[in-house]
Amino acid sequence: MKKTALIIDDNQNNLLLEKDLLEVAGFTVFVAENASQGILLAIQERPDIIIMDMRLPDMRGSEAAKILLANEQTNQIPVVFVTASVLAEGIEEIKAIPNAVFIGKPINTRTFAKDVGHFIR
Amino acid sequence: MDCQPRKAYLLSRPSLGEGSTPKTKSVTSSQEYSESIINTIREPLIALDQDLRVVSVSRSFYEVFKVKPEQTVGQLIYDLGNKQWDIPQLRELLETILPEQATFDNYEVEHDFATIGRRIMLLNARQIQRVHGKERIILLAIEDITERREIETGLEKAHDELEALATELKRTARAKSEFLANMSHELRTPLNSINGFSEVLFDETFGPLNEKQRKYVSNVLASGKHLLALINQILDMAKVESGKMKLQLSTISTRGILDEVAMLVADLAGKKQIEMTLEIAHDLPDIEADELKVREIIYNLLSNAVKFTPVAGRIGLRAVESSGQIEVSVWDSGVGIATENMERIFEGFFRVDTPYSRLTEGTGLGLPLARKLVELHGGHLAIESKGLDQGTLVKFQLPISVSQEA
């Protein structure tokens, strides 16, 4: 069966690039441009993995991840944060969330899909 | 200010009957004695009788207040110099306070004199019983503190201004850091898209490109990566300068890191048939440092050596332990540095215009950033060159253990 991924990012270019890379690697990809939309889509589609930006227009990515964790339909889905702020505090914020990992920005287009695949159990 | 009472003490000596002026001597002799004392004193002094008429004044009184003896002696103090001395505060001092207390120190009076303008004075007064007779005399010493007060006020003002300036500087530095952090995010986001899409195109993920297209996309990608390196280095410089660059210290294998970075650069050197010599001491100790920063320092220096050395030249890396530090030297047989450019190369964005500078891609920030990173570790970086085309030697020391400083 095809693997499914949900990308939540308000930057259209990031969304398109990540979607293309995952589709080429054989994923079925859903996209959302804000956290609320993304959470609804996650409940509806139950993707294998969620790729999310930390800075979203309606809330921080970490808050969205907590909402997903609190919902039993989505609490098993791993979350990958794509973030430039690989500073100590940013890492702590992600480490505090169970089920979450991060990929540093800029993404490596040659390894992105493979890296994302590794995080699916 | 505490010198005032001392002066009053001196003046009262005759009445204490000290030395050559026993109480039995004539009034005249005692008066001469006191007048000579009065005239010795630099500051204006007035002796008044109990009706507040001037008995005598010191020489300096005439000089400071620009009055003549004939207009002074025998006059009521308030009438002096065309009633210039009719000062309400002085009346209070002489008529109310002095009769009750007999002495008065450092009484501040501000008054606008017709002849000499606005002055601030400190008045010290003593009421003294004459040796003979029952009348009293009043000694009034006047210290003009107008200038001192102006200096004090000026100092206070300068201090306040400095404080305001320091606050403003801190605010500006914070604003600058915030601006740079935001700017770097805003610049990197679109740049990451440019680089990401060009990379996918270059890899022909969605279909083949012709030769021209491949070449152009490759140029877009190279320029994009160069721009990203620039932005990252500018941000690093700004972080170091604003004290926000924090070192992630751990014990690092110095030998291992030098070998690894040299391997990376060997590839670049090979393309220009440059011979690289490595002399890393076998007993080179591990050091406490930020591994990524140390790699960056060495990479910047070695890649500079390759960039500024012509084809078939030589470069080298030498590392030894030296009195509690490790000393790393990166040398090359390249273009060297003219003496007049020796300091400018640390300014940032300064690239000497040589045939190589046009050929080599660089930010001009590699060396200044390397020096800042070395200094952040408590080390020192220096550069030597005998001149143009004489090669370059960059030498830096890093302490084996970084002293804990914020």
C-alpha cells in the first residue's frame, strides 16, 4: 500500500517542493496551509506521517502537535518538524513533544523523502 | 567645603592669645596682626562690627567684587557697591541666625551682582567677642563656588547623558540582533526555495535538461549556495559581535578534526594540482572547544590557502602543542598579502583585487570570522606574509581548556 503524508506549511514553495519530493518517492501527499486545517485533515485521512513547519499562521507547530497527541485518532502519527531554528531552545521545544523529530532547513532534496520514510514505524 | 571651619579657626587665633600676642598687648598691635592674617587669605573676608558696618576687608574682597576701599570701610554691609549686597539671605544669616548660633558654616547664597553677575557663594561666619570692650565683631568669609558648581552640574549632566547613551546603545544592539535574526529568516526562506527547486531541476527528477539548461541551473544553484553562505556568515559575525554566539563545549579530538577537514580540502587542492603537507603532532592533545566552530575555523583557513595559491603551488597544515595550548599554522606559497592590506583583510568583505579574487568564489568573511571564533575560545589568531606573491602564514592558538567565561 502507498504511504501517505500530510504537509502543513503556509509557505507555498516549501509545500510544493516537499510534496513533489515525497510524490516522486511514492507517497500520497495531503497539504494544509494552517494548523487548524491540518488537524482536521489529519483526523480525516490518518496519514502515516505529518511534516510540519514550526511557525504557522494560526498557532505554533508545537501547539498543533499537542492537539494531535490529545486526539486518539491522531496520537500515533509521528510528526516531523522542518525548522531552521536548530538553536538549543528550538530543539528543546521539539524534544518535549513525544512522537516528534526535526529536519533542519534547508532540506536536502536528495535525502528528504528517505529521511521522512525512516520516521514512519 | 570642610576647609571653611579651618579658616575661621585661624582667624580666631588672636583671641586665643597665642604666641607673640599676649592679651596685655595694645589693641593696635592685635589689629595689625589680624589684618595681616585677613590679607593673607586668598578668599574674600569681611570683618563687621556689631552694627554690621565694615571694619576691614581682605585684599581679595576688593579684587573679587570689584569695589574700592573708600566705598567699603565704614559702610553698612547691605549698602556696599551701590546696595548690591542687600541680599535677603544675607540679612537672614546676619540678623537672625548668627545672633543665636555665633558661628555659621557653608551657608549657600546665590545672588546677581550688578558688577560681576550671578554668583553662588558659600558663607562662613563667626561672631567674636573683642579682647577689649564688650562689642562683638563678625567675621564673614566668602567662597565663590560659582565655577565649581558649574563643573559639578556639568559633570552630573554629562553623567546623565552617558547613562542615557548607554541605555540607547543597549537598545540599539538588541534591535540590531533582532533585525538580523528576522532578516536572516526572511532572506533564507525564499533562498531555500531557489536552491531547493534548482537542485531538483539539476537532478533531472522530472525529466532531462539539455546542456545549456543544465549549465544555467547549475549556475543558479552555485550562486544560491554562495548567497546562503554569505547570509549565514553575516549572521554569525553579528552573533559574535553582539555576544550572542554561544559555544557548545565538549572535549574534541583535535587530531581527528584536523585530518577530516584536511581530507575535505584535499579535494579542492587536487583540482588545482596543489600539494598539501600535513604535520600534525602525534601527541597533540584533545581540547575543550566547540567542535563545529573549530571545524569552521580550520576549513576557512585551509580553503583560503587553496583559493589564494596558484595552480601547482603548495599549502600546508602544522599543529603542535605549545605551553598549555595547541598551535595550528596554515601556510601557502600563494599570492601573499601586501603590508598595507594586513589589517584590512580582517574588516570583512575586503578582498584584495588580484587575478585570483575574480576567479575565486568567496565571501571575504572567512578570515575575520575565523579570528572571531578563535578569540571566542580565548585563543589568538595572527597572519604573516612577507608581501605580495610571498605566500601567507596564518597561525592560531586555542587553549586546551577554555576558561569558563560567559
